[in-house]
Amino acid sequence: MCEVKDLELSAVIDRFNEDGSAVILAETIGKEFVVRAEELPTSAERGSWITAKWNKDRLECISLDQTKTAQQAEQVKDKLKQLRARSSGSQFKKK
């Protein structure tokens, strides 16, 4: 992992790995961070948005951003609704 100095960023929890780690994506800086799942808030799940504070390569604080998580979920829901409305059905016919 590259060195990160005194940084506060908004990021999304991408996935949880079998080894007990979590992958966090910070799109604004184009970085992926791997942290221990125990460092995340207990209610955090895949797709949750967080605010993370870093000091060098050390994670100082993570807080759940419930407002942004809800906003992003609503945007995804709206996009799916738009896609379904445009769909004319499958081009493959059942026999």
C-alpha cells in the first residue's frame, strides 16, 4: 500500500474477503484500501459509504455515512427503474 498522509475521504465498502479483511474504494483519489473488517462500524456492509481518516498508512477513524449510503441506494434503484422501463423484453424467445 502506498503511503497516505493526513487524509480524510469518502469511500465505499466494495467487498469483504474470506480472510476477514474489507476492501474500501476511494474513487476520488483512485485508491483501494484493505482494512481488517473489525475496524469498520458494526453496521457496515457491502455498499455502505464511510468517511475514513488516515494518518500516513494508519487508519485513524471510520464513521458510517448513512445519508450518502441512502442516496446512492436510491440512485441505483432509480437507474434500475429506468432500465426496466426502456427494456422491450428479451430478444430470445422460449421454445
